[in-house]
Amino acid sequence: MSSNNFFEELQKLTASAFNTMAGSAKHVEEGFKHNMEAILRKMDFVKREELDLLREALTQALQKQKELEAQIKILEEKCNALSVSNNIEIEEDNHISS
């Protein structure tokens, strides 16, 4: 065997080994990715997009709650004012009747 043939065979063997290792690495990577995805699905994580949608919905709900609380306060003040007004009228009617 000449030295050229030896180096050609060595080059082919090295290339074959490299391709085998690259294929094995890809296979291991795919297996790892598949296993990690399965683990994450079991852990019940949410996607970033879903989290962003929920965050926006919560922000809107909190804003609406503040608006409704302000409206309730205004209505309570009106009710209290009417109650005081009605009590004054009832007292005046009682004094006139007496």
C-alpha cells in the first residue's frame, strides 16, 4: 500500500467517523429535545403569548374594577344625600303634624 493510498483511506475513515459522530450527535439532540418538550408539557407551563394575553386581560379587568368602584362611590354619596334629605323632610312633616 502506498502512502497516498494510506492517507486516502485514513481520510475516508476519518470522514466516515466524523459523519457517524455528527449523525449520532443530531440523534441525541433530537431525543433530548423531544424529552424536554414532554417534560415541559407535563409541568403545565404556558406559552409567552398566552401569558401576555392574560396579563393584558388582567390589566383591563383591574382598570374596569377601579372605574366601577368610583361609580359605586358616587352612587353611595347620592344615596346618602337622598337619605339625609328624606330624613329632614320626614322630621319637618312630624313637626308640622304635631
